[in-house]
Amino acid sequence: MKKMLLTLIAVSCAALSVPAVAQFAKAEDAIKYRKASFTVMAAHFGRLGAMAQGKAPFDAQAAAANADIVASMAKLPWAAYGEGTDQGDTKAKPEIWTQAAKFKEAADKLQSESVKLAAAAKTGREDAFKAAFNATAGTCKSCHDDFRSK
Amino acid sequence: MKKMLLTLIAVSCAALSVPAVAQFAKAEDAIKYRKASFTVMAAHFGRLGAMAQGKAPFDAQAAAANADIVASMAKLPWAAYGEGTDQGDTKAKPEIWTQAAKFKEAADKLQSESVKLAAAAKTGREDAFKAAFNATAGTCKSCHDDFRSK
């Protein structure tokens, strides 16, 4: 009985030490969540892209609002790549887990560049905005190339 | 030719005057976006619910972090209920558009209550947090009852 209790405590502590997994009841919930956060991010990033590529007029206020949302969303998906979330309805490559440090670096890079993008948008300077947009878009592409299946 | 051009301009201006629709290339993109924003919101709201209902220990810092995300996400879905987004992969009821003022009131209520929830979480007082959680959860339920199909 004592042994069973100790095992239970050990299992509970293991769960506590893996907060990324513990935040989701099921792996499929984590996958759905991270895809949803990318969907929201992409919608706002797309509006910035239209401005950066001259398909829509540059509007500093709209750019700042969209970039703020991108910077907020960019913090979210990473906690949802816990153990067991490599299978299912996902394009996540095994390299996310086998090259975890490199994946974290890529995730951090998106977050830091999107913060710079929001700051650049707020200057109202179109050239600064475009440069920061391209730097951020580069982090999307490089992470997708390495860690997302086609 | 001149008439065709004027019609084109009129159509373009009409599109510009409906920013909610213009932000999405297709109705299905808007639907996917609003569902994604609710998915992200629900994940964080669920963690608050676990604390409010005593299924997880109250952790003021985690509660504040999750409530901040809920308050941010609560601003997003509404722009995606533009014209033409009543059909497709959605549980949205026609009342969203036929009772637009009531729907807007419900959307505003979620936003104001979730801001109060984030503030309550930051006080670190469990009773204040629970009360604010219940008030916010009430806005979810009442809006789902009126505007979302089962």
C-alpha cells in the first residue's frame, strides 16, 4: 500500500515537472490548440504581409494593432509540443523533439522578431516596418522548412 | 465601359466599408479564424475553471497569466462574423445577424468581464478570482445559449 502511494506520488510529481503536457488533458487537445494559435497568428501576419508587399496601403495604426496580436500569439504554441503530441492530425516533424534545442531557438527567434516588428510598426516608418516584417517572415519560413512537413 | 468602371469602384467601396469581411479573403477563412480564437481562449479559460472549481490548486500567478490571455483572445472573434459567414463549418445561429445588437452586447460583456477576471486574478484573492470567473463563465454560457447551435 505504501509502495503504491509512493508510486502515485512519483507519477504526480513527474506530471508536475512536465507542465507543457499537463496543461492539456489529451495530446489531440494540445495539437488542436497549437494549430489554432498559428491560425490566429497567420491571419494577422497575412494582413501585415499585404502591407509589406504593397498589396494594401501601409497603415501604421493597423500595422501596430496586427503586429501586437502576432507578438502575443507567438508566445503560445510552444507549450503544446509536449510528449505524445508528435502523432495525430499534425504536420510536426520528429525533429521538433530530436532537435529540441534548435526548435526552441527557432521559437524564441519568432518571438523576439515579432516584438521588434510591433515596435517598428509603431514608429510609423514604412521602411522600418518592411524590414522588420521580412525578418519575422524569415523566422516563419526557416522554422517551417526545418520542423513542418509539407 | 465607364459604367462598368463605376460599378467596380462602387463594389470596391462597399467592400472597404465592411472591414470585418474585407479582413478575410474567404468566408471559410473567417470561420476558421473565429473558431481558432475560441479554441485558444477555451484552453486558457479551462485552466482557470479548474482552479475556480477546486480541481487544481489556486495559483495567483498562473491565474493572472491565463486570464490575461483570455482577455486578449476575447477581443478577436467578432470581426470574423461578417456577411456570408453564416454558412459552412460553423455552429453560428442566424440570430447573430438578425439580432446583431444583442450579439454585440454579449460579445462586449465577455470582453469587459474577462478584463475584470484578469484584474481579480492579479489581486491574488481566491474569492475575488472565483467570483470573477463565474461572472465571465456566465457570459460564455448565455452567448452560447442564444447564438450557438448545439
